[in-house]
Amino acid sequence: MKSQLAIPALALAFASGLAHADYELNLSSALSTQDPIVQAMQDAKQSIEQRTDGELTLNVFPNSQLGSDEDVVEQIRSGANIAILIDAGRLSEYQPELGILSAPYLVEDYTQYEAITQTDLYNQWVESLADNSGLRLMNYNWFQGAREMLTKEPVEKPEDLQGLRIRTINSPVWLKTIEAMGATPTPLPWSEVYSALQLGSIDGAEAQLTAADGQRLQEVINNVALTHHIQLMSGIVTSEQWYQSLPENLRSILDEELKKAGAEASQATVDALDATRKRMEEAGVTFTEVDTELFRQRVDSVYKELGYDKYREQLVSGTAD
């Protein structure tokens, strides 16, 4: 288990304050307040509190205010009344098979994830995650956008990534994907990416446009290669212990409203892409259309290396049992 020594005092205060007359959930995200995802969370807060007459309250903490994703997950595993927006790649530490949901070029379009989450195979993994690690994956329908390569120097083909230090997420599927694409994967917390680019300790980052714009990365990068290498879908994870402590009616409302918010956030993210790209271009960023097939060929090995090849066809075809 990861060390919890670095958990912020604010987060610890919430984690320790579990005994309330009513129920409270603190929702963490690394994204900024203007991101469509966080805005949808705020809308969900209002809906949940209205439908439960205030019996269940939701507090939204953007910009990693409760700590790094890794630290927050450990708090959740300890039973804290916290939830986090997270991708399945990070969950693969606790349920290895789930990492395939963050694998490169798994789907052509984010809407295909809906069928994936209806499969028996996916739901078996969700229940196993809850049983074995205390993490309840409540939904997986929050689309954050396609991941692109954001760099100081132009990238047109995989060879252009050779020797570049590219920030990515610290989990096996992400690290192996960036390595297979030709770069040197460099895991860093999202909150540190701007300064790392500014100081030159990394040469670029892979990220979705709305998140990059939210962190003003257009001030420290010059180019975006439209590799679309991962359709970044994510979900909300909370403590299984806390989740099961909720009365059934509150649990149903929480599930319904967060799933609804995920769908709304996904559409808002898609709707925001053109305006986001325009802002970045106006700031001087050059966008490059690349031959994605060249990058796709590079990353096929990731599935075999991580043992995902046996699940790929089942999930995408929606025929898993």
C-alpha cells in the first residue's frame, strides 16, 4: 500500500469526519473549475441535494485539492467519505484487467464505452474490485476527450517522439503506451505539468485539450499532434464501505444523478472542443493532423504485454460473458 504521509491535512479532516447525522460525499478531481467535467459535478451536487432534501450532500474539490489521485484512492480504500474521478488505468493496480479500458485505440469513438460497461465481463471486474480492494466503481461514462501529444517541437510521426520526455499517468498501460509510441514516459502529477514544461524537465505531455486549456499549457507548448491515441473515459470511485452504508434510496439517487452528470459532462466536453482548439491556436499553438495508423501499429504490442489481448475483442464486440 502506498504511503499516506503526504496526504494533505484538509483531506485527512474529511476522511476522519465520517460520523454525521446525514451523509456527505467529497468528490475529488484533478481538473480545473472551468472544465466541463467539474461543471457537471457541480450540477450533480445541486440535483442530489435537492432530491434527498439535504440528507446527502456533495462537496466538489477540483484542482487536486484533496491531494494526488494516488493519495485520494488510499483514503477511499480506508473507508473515507470521498469519491474521485479516475481512469481505469490507475485502477489496474487493484484490478489488473480494468486497465484495458485505458488502452490505446481500444475504441474509435467514446460512445462505444456504453456497450463495454454493459458486458458481464466488465461488471465482474467491478464487483471483484469492490470485494478485493474496497473500491466501488459507480459508473464509467465521463468522457474527458481524446488524448493528444502536446510538445514544444513538432511531432508528425512516431520517430519524432524519439528521446522526448513526455508526461503521462503513472500506471502500466499509460507508461507502456507512451513508450511504444516512441517517447520516454515521465509520470508526474497533473498539477506539476505546467511548471515542468516551463522549466524544461519534460519536453511535452499527452493530454486531452480541455484539460490542457484548463491548465493554460498553451503558454508552455507550441505544438499539438492529433494522435487521438486514447479516448479518455473515466469513472467515479468511492469507498465500498461508505457506499454500502448509504440507505438504499440515497444510493439509488447518487447512482442515477452521477451517471446522468457523466453523460452531460461527456457531451459538454465534445461541444467545447472546437472553442478550446481555437483558443489554443490564438495563443500560437500549431495543430498537426498525423497518420494515426502509424501510431496505432506501434501500440498493438501493449495489449499482449499486459495480457489484454484476450479481452479486447470480447469487450469491443459487447459479447463478453
